[in-house]
Amino acid sequence: MLWSLKLFNSFVTTLLNVHPYVQFVLGILTATSQLLIDQANLDDEVFGLLNTVKDVYEFLMEKDTMKNIDSMKETICKISQEMSATALFIIKYSKKQNILVQIGDHIVSDPQTVAHGHVKNLGDLMQQYRDRMMWDIQINMYHVLEDLNLEGMAYATGVGLNTTKKCLDGTRTDILKDITHWITSCDVNTPRILWLHGQAGRGKSAIAHTIRSWIQDMGVAGACFCFACNRQSERREEKISTTIAHDLVDREPAFRRALSNVMSNNHSLKTTCDVLQQWERLILEPLSKISGDIVGNVVVIIDALDESGEETSRRDILHVLTSSDVADLPTNFRILLTSRPLPNIVRVMAAAPHVKATSLDDIPWESVEPDIKLYISKGLKGLPSTGVEEVQNIVNKSGGLFEWAHVACEFIRPNKAGATPKEHYDDLMALKVKEGKTLLDSTYITIPEGGIPRSGIAI
């Protein structure tokens, strides 16, 4: 029975040309199968469920399944979620832990009923895939009894996922695949932090929000905390760990239980501005108590750390991220950090052995050009004055900056009375980079005030 799971894990490593989103789902399914392989001495109570699990993994390896996998992303995502819930049930059952599962409107604790629910859902999802149809299948949700009162806990608003900032579908596939592989890797020596850095306009935030969107779609435990230069007065850095902890309890029952125990006799943790204490008590301590109890990955995204404010505003955050405690986080815990390569950040991050650094500035032009071209082509689609030659000229002018491509499209598109798209295009082509200024700075300075909407949306 377990042979099929082991075969699936090997099979996934041979897949090369799949959408990064699908690769993410397959990575979760691989991690889940490995957890099931590691379970031993399970009795007949869940034998039938394991047979269904085997059938699912064999189904996923069928030629017809793989041929249509990119077009069935939503269904394969639901299969991944149900399989993770199934693995959690089997792990709890093997450890003789109490089982509380919501099936429909009812909370169920009988193992046979829970196992039957998983068998039915997995069977329905396979049939849904075969029929190329979408059904409304409710994933069984696990519950905990702890009443964790988060009222009064410091929480930063407006720091989470912004779907308008996601990458255009079909772009940034190589870097998204690299990040996906890092997140889903089962190697215990995988660095816990991936630091994605590059100059302004490279698309760091777009990549971060894309990954966060996928995580949310797949039901993976995670949190997203974004800094912004225009919100520095809010002192968001003082709420980073309380906000992350708050978001994790919504997705992970085991973390909720552990955090409840930590906070039961120390309510001051809800409002402390001490970043070091927050991190140790609200993140590290609960995680240390539930190692092995979380199915799949936990992914925390910290975007635009360089926009936190003065250097002192991120000193404590950099300290906790580069401490040896982070290197000892559970093997399925990941932190994706993005920033510009400011000297104070580079100095600290480069010296940490548990940090994998990836520079968007080092990605060759040949890899970036097709993505920028696709974005500009779609952004200016339908404008008679921008043909193939004009699009290529804008691509060449971009210097590899996705934000500049966004600015150019916003400026050229007709959005109010005045100059024509052709005249705006000519203005951009005549643009010269001023001494001591970046391409983006020069663009904003040269184009008349209000001519380009400075929305801050990433590409």
C-alpha cells in the first residue's frame, strides 16, 4: 500500500513543465505522503482510508490526470487540502489523541465516522477531476476545545494579502518555481529563511503576494506581514509577532492550543512592544511544543522590510530572524523575507547560515524580458498606436524593472482628456535618466505631476 505513496514521491521529481501553482500543490501532496509513510502499526480502523489514499496517489500519476493538471488547478488544490486533513486524522489516531472534526454542521469524534468522511470526500474529488467539473465539496475541518481570547491583542491592519499586487499569470515562473521548491522541500537541512532582495521595481512584492495567495488558496498555515513606506508612523514593527501569531491560530489548531497555554497566565503579551519577547513567547515557544503536529508547511511572509522606517525600526526584527533559534524552527517552517539590499540588512542577513539569499538583480535579462513583454502587451492591448515595435521599445526602456513597466502602461493608457497614447509613448521614449536618479525616479520627475498614478501596485 505504501509503495504507491513512495512511487508518487519519486514521480513528482520527474515533472518539469507544470505551472508553479500546480508544483506547489504537488509539493504539499508529497510532504503529506511522506508523513503517511512514516506512520506505522495502524489497525483496521483506518485500513480502508489508507486504501483510498493509495488510490488517490495512483490516480494522480495516471497519464490522463497529468495531461489536464494545469486546467484543473482548483480541484487538485482541494485534493491537496483533503489529503492534508486525512493525514492529520491518521496522525492523531495513531497517537491516540482526541479527534474533533466538523463534518457538515456537526462536530464528530468517532474515528470510523471521520475516516468514512475522508473516504467519501477523496472519492468525490477524484470523480470531479475525471468529469472536469467543479463541485462544492466541504473539506473536513479539525477543531480544538481551547477558548483562546485574542481580544485586545495588538494587531496591525492592512498588512496582509493584496491580490491586486500578484504577478500576472504566466510571468515570473522560474523564480516562483524556485520558491515553491524551497517551501515544499522535505530536506531537514533546508534553510528556514529565503531572503529575496533586489532594487526597487524588480517585483519583489508581487512575488510575495503571489505566494501568499497560493498559500491561502491551498489552506496552508501561514501569515503575511507587509511594511509600507507611507505607513511608517503606525510603527508596524511593534506588532509584527502579535499579528503573525494571530493569523496562525486561524489556520492551525495545534498552534492555537499551544498559544493558549502560553498566554493563559500572561495577558501582557497581547500588547507588549518588545519585539524580542513577542517572538520568543508568541512564535518560538508555541512552535516548540507542537513540532510534528502540523501537517504540511507553515509559511510566514514578511514583505518590504526596508520600508519599516529608520534603521532602528528593524534592528530587533533582523536580530530575531538571524538568531540561532530560527535555525532550530520545525523543519516545515518557512519565512519568506523581501527587501531592497540596504547595507544594514545585507550586513546581518549575509552572515546567517540559515538564510538562503536570492537576488532579483542577478536574474539575466534573457529571463526577465519575456515576462515584461507579456505584461506590457496585455497592459496596452487594444491601443492602435502601440504595435509590436512600440511594445518592444518599452520593454527595452524598462531596464528589467517591472514597476517601470507598470508605470509606463498606466501613463500610456488613455485615462483622461489630454495627450493621446501616442504622445505619451513618445514622452516616455524621450525620457533620460537624470544624474544621481534611478529610472523610476527620473520617470516620476519628468512626467508632469499627476500624469502617472503612483498607486504603489507591484508587478
